[in-house]
Amino acid sequence: MSTRSTRAIALFGLLALVMAATRIHHFAAIPDASWAVFFAGGFYLKAQWRWAFPTLIAIAFLADWYAIAAAGIDFLGHYCVSPAYWFLLPAYLSLWLGGAWLAARRPGLRWRSLGQLALALLVSVSLCYVLSNGSFYWLSDSWGGADAQRSLGGWFANMGHWYLAFLRTTAMYVAGAAVLHATALAAARPSATASHAG
């Protein structure tokens, strides 16, 4: 197995572990890292998308199923599970594509590319939020009941309640990953310089 494949599997394992650990306890003190995981997955595992993206989707589903079952609730009867639940697939894909776009523009992700990182994150999180929140508002009976009166103005007001929280949480995790990334790059430079000198 090549070094690149080993690194990809290790990164995937780390991302999967972070998502599973935080998603199971969605409203715990440590917030859900799922959105950041899909964004980082697109950045680091762009070439492995055929297996990495669907496997992360499966892990997200299993984490949800486990958390709901552990609470003693039927999965399909849970507040969050409705026809809108399946819109998480294109919502998470938008995060993945945001990370992949950034990787294509800046494969090394240096400090000078922070503007592109911020842009990719803002656009992909916003699209993910519109898809996930919009589908829940318009399609789920959990929001206001089956006879709820929905309107465009009501949807915009509903979106405003949670948008900044989701953006802040995702940005917090991605910023942490960017710091780790930059630290790893800085640590690798001296050893690369030494090997060239030798």
C-alpha cells in the first residue's frame, strides 16, 4: 500500500471518528462536527470520493440511528426523521464540493489562502443550510404539524434562528483543522530542508 493510500485511510478514519463521536450526542456540550467533517473530507479525500463520501454518509446515518434507538424512539418516528432527512445527502455533498473546490485551488493550503478557505466555507455551509433547513421547513410535519401554514417569510425567519450557530460551529472545527494543517506543514519543512541538504 502506498504512502498516499495509507495517509488517506488514516485521515478518513480520523474524520469518521470525530463525526461519530460528536454526532451521537448532537446537543451535548461538544457540538456536532458533521458539517466540518464533510468539508474537510472534500478537501483531503477529493480523489477518494467514490468510497469516502458514501461511507461518511453511512456513518452519519448509523450514528443517527444509534442515538435515536438509544433514546428508545422508533427511528422513523423521531422528530428529525421525515422526507426532509434525505435532503441531507445533497446538503452534505455541497460541503464536500466546497472542500474539493478549495483543494483544487490550493492543494497545499498555505496561510495566504485563508480568504479562499473562508469563501469556500461560507458558500458551502450556506448552501448546506438552505437545503437542510429548507427541506425540513417545507416537507416535515415536525415543523408546526401537518396543517402548519408555511410561507416564504416564515421560512426566512426560521432560517435566521439557527444559521449563525451552524456557521459558527462548522467554522470553529475547520479553523482547528486549518491550524493543525499549518502546524504539520511547518513541522515538515525542517525535515525536508535537512534531507535536501544531505
